Amino acid sequence: MRASPVLPVTDLVRALRYCAELGFLVSAHDESHGFAAWEGLELHVAVVPGHDPLRTASTVHLHVPDADAVSAAWADVAHTTAAEEKPWGVREGAHVDPDGDLLRLGSPLASDG
């Protein structure tokens, strides 16, 4: 089983270019729908008429092996926050894309051995 979240965007070409900047492999299905793949993860991006990043953005939690490494790799891309330990027992960072979609990057805390 797997899931492929669909993120609403206002401009498909810009969204795919942006995903590529984060390291995703991207492709367009047609003028309104595309794909971004990275490390076994697949996101769909779709032009949604009337999408307003302040009202209709989405959130996706990405379970990654090392949230610190991912947030460091994305550090030069605007709107990325470094991973930090959270009270709910994970290290978590975040990234917000130009369409307001939030990508949370979470990994388990290192065990004490």
C-alpha cells in the first residue's frame, strides 16, 4: 500500500521547477498535473482553480530517516526550518512551498543504544 498526496498549486511549471530545486525528480502529466518523486516518496501537484495559499494550502508529513539531513539539504531554499526535538518524540523540521503547502520532515529520535 502507498499514498501519493496531491498538493494544490497555482502554476504547474513553477511548482515542478521548485520541487526539482529541492531534489525531487519531476515530470508533468499534462498542463495541470505533475509528479515529484524523491527517495521512494511521490507527491502529485495539481493546478487548483481558486487556490489561495493563505486559505487552501495542504500539509504533508514526510517520514524521513534523518530530518536533520533533509532540512540541512534544503537549508538554502527559502522557508525551510531546521529540525529540532519535539515533545511528541520526534525530530522535526519544516518547509513551506510558494503555494503555502507545508512539508513536515519527521524522524525518530536517536535511541540511547
